[in-house]
Amino acid sequence: MPRIVLHDYFRSSASYRVRIALNLKGLAYDQHPVSLVAGEQQSPEYKALNPQGFVPMVEIDGERVTQSLAIFDRLDALVEEPPFVPSDPPGRAHVLALALTVACDIHPLNNLRVLRYLKTELGQPQEAVDAWYRHWVVEGLAALEALAAPQAGTFLYGDQLSMADICLVPQLYNGRRFDVPMDAYPTLLRAEAATLALAPVEAAHPDRQETAQ
Amino acid sequence: MPRIVLHDYFRSSASYRVRIALNLKGLAYDQHPVSLVAGEQQSPEYKALNPQGFVPMVEIDGERVTQSLAIFDRLDALVEEPPFVPSDPPGRAHVLALALTVACDIHPLNNLRVLRYLKTELGQPQEAVDAWYRHWVVEGLAALEALAAPQAGTFLYGDQLSMADICLVPQLYNGRRFDVPMDAYPTLLRAEAATLALAPVEAAHPDRQETAQ
């Protein structure tokens, strides 16, 4: 087995995705917590490893991989089961599109660095920042529900877990932290429940991390 | 050859990426322009095809694929040459990470819908909206330059074009529209020049589209 180090933050959505992915593949890893709240991602030590100063990052026998979706792809090449994408090209493209809807259309707008810019640079009150957060979650989850529903089963795509489900779980967790109502997304809730029922997924939960406060 | 329809907007960064990708693969397509400025992406006709109401979308013999990076993957399965990712897993993960740095960390913050929210919902003056745009481009391009430089050649990854270059070209085009200085990114400029020198890429430029105003 390769030696894997995960640099993550317990509450970061993309970090949570990667913990789920590593656990599902049955890969053991050393965890190196990087506190985004304390600004540790900007330390010279961390930026020497990842010049972007973002988490998550994994090191696989010294090979550094950034960006959660690239990490999924890398882990799929490393360990076959369970595959994170279906093998047929149309199914694969559909699953990628679902994952990218979370990773490109929802999450980037609600990153800590963005919420901070709204507050500090644009002088927005907390109420406006929270409304911003909810706006993009609601718009994004509605899109995801509509895109996923026609081909969903137990999971977002049929009855097999995929990287779309891995992206879904942390996004719903974060949405609930900002009190986004979830009733309008039955397909997403069904897939979330099926994914959370898996023990490797449960172990990746932010509250299960040693650094959780 | 499959029948391909591309739903796009000439100036949309993700649409521009997909035009480059289709042209590089030598795939002919019918173009169906969707004016984001006129709000055509919200029309019932378009939303019946893509419930998210986003461009680009491609139809490949009736199969609908959304999200530019999922479209790249789908086109790679359809036509082998030129491949959009290297075949070795570490190189592949690195190229995906570069592409995702543009697609997740820069572009989503500067979408038309986001700029509109800043202006309308948050009442920000144009000057603050422009500063927002430039802030994320500058931060993102600096990260991309640092991530790419160690393994770059003529292109962002070695001497072979990849989906990272396909994402780069529209991002630099859009950055220049907002007067972002580019001097600090020699690796990006070199890869951009090499990519733009290819005739299929040139034909994808926003100004070459029939609907360009």
C-alpha cells in the first residue's frame, strides 16, 4: 500500500469529500490538519507543499495531488473498487456533470475566502453573507435535483455509488449549517441517506475528526 | 460521425472552452446560440433541454452532456486524438488539477449571474464589481502559474496540449477584458501563445462567432 498523507480541515467541504473517497477505497492515511480559520494554509511550510494554499491535498508516496475531483480520479487509478465513475461513457459524463455541478456551481461561491471578502472588502453584514450562501446553495441544489432525478436510483446515478454522491454529502452538510431547507430535493436526500449509511462515509464526517471543535 | 449540437454563448468562458475542444477533435457541430445577456438560458424551451439553464451543453446524437469538463471527458471517449489528458495517472491528475483550478477556483466567482447578484442584490457599484472580478482572477492565475510552472513546457503540462490549456485560453481572454495585467504569469502566457497558434483554437474565439457583437 502507498504511504498517503492527507492535508485537510475538518469542516472544509472538499476535504470532507476526499476523506470519504480515501475511506471508501480502504486506503489508510496520516492526517495533517490545516486550520483554515487560523490561516495555517498561508504558512510558508504549507505553501511550500501546495503553492495555492488550499486544502485538501494528498501526498501519495510523495506525489502531491490537489483539487478534490483530480484526487478522486487519481485514487480510481490506484485502487479499482469501488469505482467512482461508471464505465460507460454517457453514464460517466453524467456523473462527472453532477459532481461538477457541486464542485463548480455551488461550493466555490461559499468558500471561507469568498465569505470573508464579502464581509471585509465589501463590508456586508452577516445577514447578507448568510443570504448569499443560501442563495447559491438553493439555486445549485435545485439544479442538481433536476439533473439527477431522471437517472437516479438509490444513489444519484442508478443504484451504484459514484463521485456525485461523494460530492453531495458534504454539500448538504454545509447547507444545513446555514439552515437551508432540504424538503424540495427528494432525490438528493435519498442518495445522501444511502451514502451516509456506509461505514467508511460515516467515519469521514467532520464531527468524527480529532480536530473538530 | 455523430450529429452534434452545441448550445453556447459566444463570450461565455465555458462555451469557449467547449468550442476549442470540439474543433481540436475535428468534430463538426451545429451551433445553437443562447444569449445569456437576453436571458434566453431561462426560456422554457432551453430549460426543457437543460434544467440548470446553463451553457454550454452539447447534444451527441441526442445524448445531452453539460459541464465543460464532463464534455471534455465525453469527447475524449468519442475521438481519441488529440487526447485531452496524459495517459500516466500522475500526469493526468496534475492536468485535471490545473483545469479544475480554472474551472472551480476562478471562473465560478466571475460568472454573469454572480456579477449580477453583486450589483443587484448587494447594490455594489460597478467599480466594486470590477475589483471583485480582478481579485479572483489575480489570485487564481497566481496559483495556476505556481502550480503549472515546475512541469510546464510549451504547454501547461510538458509539450503536449491538454485540457488545462483549453481552460487557460478563455480565462486569459476574460481577464484581459477586465484589464488584469498578465506580466506575472510567463508560464501561462507561453502556453496560451502555443495554444492560440493552433487553427482549431483560433476558430473558437468569441470574435469569430456569428453572434459576436
